[in-house]
Amino acid sequence: MVRYALILMTLLFSFACAPTDPGSDAMHKEGYPVDFLDNKIVKNLKLLDHHAERLPSGHVDVMLRCISREEKKPIWIDWKVTFFDSRNIAVEESEWHTEHLSPQTVKTLQVGSIRRDINTFRFLIRTPAK
């Protein structure tokens, strides 16, 4: 039964969440499990891909790859992940992480769940407070 659930989750992430044009701004609104908390980040960050994997222990490991659109100056982002159960109730949140992205540099944001009853997740990304 767990095997079928993993296969179903993999298929849903592979087909339902894949953007048609990885460079378009439309993917910031749909296709990726990401919520941007301000418009500045949407302009400065391009999402490349995402991945979720259920580990043999039952925990979920999630990853989001992104690249800075800035050509000359570095940017800083804050991010965290909210994990949801099968009823779509938030059951776990990671802590906020602050990342430095050099110009035109790919960065991988990755975190694992503590709970085993995770069904979906969302990344939250914002500009750090000064």
C-alpha cells in the first residue's frame, strides 16, 4: 500500500506540477509549491525545478532549485517549508533559513520533515528584514 502511495505521489509531482516553460514568470503562480511573500523576490528569483522524496523511514525530503536573475549584485532570501497532512492541514514548519545567492548562481534549498504523515508541502520565500 505504501508503495502505491509513493508511486502516486511521484506521478502527481512529475505531471501535475511541471511547468510548461521553466523560464516563465507564470510558474511563480502555478506549477511549483512556492508562495512568494513579496514582489521583489518574484523579479529576482527564477525557479528551476523541485523534488520531493519519501525516505525509507517515512520522512519526506523536499528540494527546490532556483537561480538569481541579478547580473551584478548578490541577493538574499529567507525561506521555510510548511508540510501538510492528507487533510491539507499544516502539521509542521521548518525554521526560516537565510540564503545568499551570488549573481546568476544556482542555489538548492532543501529540508526534511520530522513527521511521517506528510502529504504535501509549500515553500515560503521572502526578502529578509533589514
